[in-house]
Amino acid sequence: MTVACRVLIVEDEMMVAMLVEDMLVDMGFIVVGPAYRLGDGLRLAKSETLDVAVLDVNLKGARSFPIATVLTERGIPFVFATGYGTTDV
């Protein structure tokens, strides 16, 4: 039996979060969240069983870097999904 990969989505734009969620579900992943705010993302990053995460950098003016720190401490890989260029991150 194969266990589906659990993916945390942290994205403040509801339509973008829903699009990413739909794509991941269509590929067979289990979506955790999405979290739309820093506090919600931190709570899920600390408490949920996760295999990977997709983090928007800017969450209504707050940076998602504290979530990335929690994920790093837990050994959970993540990617930043953002419209910023590499020099802005």
C-alpha cells in the first residue's frame, strides 16, 4: 500500500492556494491547509505530519521565513513559490 505525500500549502491569495491545492490533489497528494496567514502556517508547520511544503514568501506583508525555519528544524523540505526575483528573496 502506498501512502500519499502530505503537502503543506502556505499562500495568502485564496485563488492561488486553491489552484495549487487542486493541482496537488489531482496528482495524488494530500494537502494540509492551505494556510493563508503566518500564524496559521506556523501552527500547521509545528503540529502536522508533513512530507514537504510550498511557501509563498509574502503573506499579507509578513514573510514566511519563520515557517521555513520550523520546517528546517523538523527536517521537512520546502520550496518558496513567489513572484519575486531571486535578489528579492
